[in-house]
Amino acid sequence: MNPRVTIIDVAKAAGVSKSTVSAALTNNPTVNTQTREKVLATATELGYRPNRLARSLVQKNSGVIGIVVRNLRNPYYVDVVGGIEQACDVHDLMPIISHSRDRAEVASSAIDQLLELQVQGIIVISSRVNMETVRAAAQSVPVAVIGRFSDDIGGLFNIVGDDHAGGRVATAHLADLGHERIAYATSSTRLAALCRQTGYEDELSSRGLTSFVAQVEHPRETVVALRQAGITAVVAHNDVTAVALMNAAHEEGIELPREMSIVGYDDTTLCNSARPTLTSIQQPQQEMGRLAVEHLWSVSQGEQVDLGRVELPPTLTVRRSTIAM
């Protein structure tokens, strides 16, 4: 393996100082055109590649964005990260992804490590994190938080979907199809899931219908209980739970959607691979990621930015898992 070409190697070959090479590579106007062209040609000839992480130790705008993500096994988080990566490409930023694997201590440690690397900003997509750690990080670098972790995360830029509205939209879709026994199935106590549940309950109440909330621990047992309760349609708090219920229904010989219609939430890649394909509430995950990067970029450019919560409206994607009574 050939040794990595350093800025010192470029300086020796070009016959200039290390500081001149650094200035030429960053388009510093203090370097004249002839010298800059010589340095760039030498760097290209030697195969020099700048070390972003080393540069981040001495520059505030390192070009490196840290991402702390809760669970990359969940396609929701994968979609958000995809939006971040696309936006980073636009601004020539390099994302570093830390997967906290649902562990608060790992997420907090990752934030500390990213700060040590002098990253340009941090994006947090994990409710399993100490918010005081996030607030402390925001004293050093711009921070964007994606997801609804608390009612008030004051002073932080927070991008969320309108979970209450999404719960209502999902429920209204099933009620408009003629379903009157509609359940809300959840395996989460997170604030986002609770907001979706409140939207579900409010929509049913407005129609004079009764709510039925099922905690999903064992999907097959849940599906059996729903059928015994006369439930004909289900709003799940996310696509993962919806697909688990669909698989359990197949195992129990329940025909979908004729015997039970199901709506998911997040509109992830799971929806098109499910059988039948899954109707779901779409959160603009990639747009959330893009907005987070744009916020960090604007701060790094010295622009005035608004802190606080940005709430994005959900939409319904209708597929084959729902049908009229």
C-alpha cells in the first residue's frame, strides 16, 4: 500500500511552504494565480487528497456533519438519512453517521465524540438521547433535531411531522370507507406515537365512533384479540408495526384487506414489499433530512436562522391494504 500523500509532500514538490499549499488549496486570495496553479498541478500529480477530519481540528467550517441516528434497521430512519446525504452532496459536506442502536448512552457518547472531531454541525435523529446533552452540544455547534421528542425542546431547531393530523387522516380514510370498528395498534410510548393516537381518537370522537387501543407485544395475539373484538380496520403507529400485524394475520388465516384493513405510518419502503401493499401516512422523511442540513449550512454561512419547531404536513398514500366495507 502506498503511503498517503500529505500537504508537506506537496509543499516540498512545489517548492513552497506548507501554509502556502494550504492557502492555495482553499482558494485563499493571498496566493497569486501562478502559485495557486502550480500547487494545484503538483497536488494532482502526486494524488494528494485533503484530510477533512484533520482539517476539522483547526477549522470551524470543517465540511463534516455528524449524524446520530437511533435505529438503522427501521426504514424510516434510513429514508431520513438518505435526505441528509443528498443535501450534503449539494453543499459538498461529508456526513459521519453514528448508529446509537436504541441506547441512550451510545447516543450521548457519539455526540461527545463528534464534538471532539470539531464537526460543522450535528443532526440528531434519536429520541433515545439525553436532551441536556443535545442542548449542551448546541452551545458549541449548530444542532438540528429530527423527530418529536418532547413538547418543548426550547432553543433547538426541531423538524417534525404533524403526527396529530396524520392520526386523523389515517382514521378518516378508514371511516370514509365505512369502517366503524377501527383500532389503534401501537408498540411505542414515544410522544410521536401518542400524538398519532390522539389524532385517531379525536377523529373517531368527531364521528361518534368508539376508540379501541391495542398494545402490540405479540402480533399474533393482538390480531386474534382484534378479530374477537369485531375490529375491521386498524391504524398502526408505524409501518413496522403494521407489517408485523399483516404477517400475523396471514398466519392466522385472516384475509387482508377483506377481513381487516390496515393503515401504516411513515410510508417507508416496507409498504411496497408488503402483501397486500400497505396504505400508509407519508411523512416527508427526505425533506426532513434536507431541511436539517440546510439549517446547519445557513448557520455556517453566518445567516440569521429561526430556532424552534418546523411541523410538516402528512399525506395519505393509498395502496391495497384498505378496502370499503
